[in-house]
Amino acid sequence: MVRALIYALISIVAISFLRMVIGIITRGFSDLMKEETEASRSQQASASSSKSTKPPPTRGELKACHACGTYVVASQALTASSKGETVYYCSQECKARNAA
Ligand SMILES: [Zn+2]
């Protein structure tokens, strides 16, 4: 009779322990899933934001405007060849001014 009680107690403890372990595992798993979805969400957000807001072209060689001296990115600058070498202009105005 006492032995039965002890077995019952042990089984209750074992079941509660198992439940705790399962709870920890499932919670950890759900946290993992949550982290994964959040990461993918932030990735999507950054992708969409980079699409909508185009960052200014900071990469590339800077060239001084031949007319006013303003530095412009070579890929964005207006170019003209003068005496066999390429000269850069920040704007059409500068190009026209220098040509005049
Ligand atoms: Zn200029």
C-alpha cells in the first residue's frame, strides 16, 4: 500500500518533470521560430527600404568640376574631352560656362 503510494508519487513527479522538459523544448523551439521569422522580416524590410530609398552614390571616384571645383562622383559627373584628357563638370551649366 505504501509502495503504491510511492510509485504514484514518483510517476506524478516524473510526469511533471517530463511536462517541464517538453515545455522548455517547445518554448525554445518557438523562440527559434520567432527569431527566424523576425530575421526574415527584417531582411525583407531592409530589402524594401533599399528599394524605396536609394542611397546617394558615395562609392566611386570623386572628380573636381573643371569650372567651379565642386567634387562630383565620376560616374555621375558630366564629362568632356579637352586636349585629349577627360574633364568633369558638376552640372550642364558648368560645362556650358567652361565651353563658352
Ligand atoms: Zn561645377
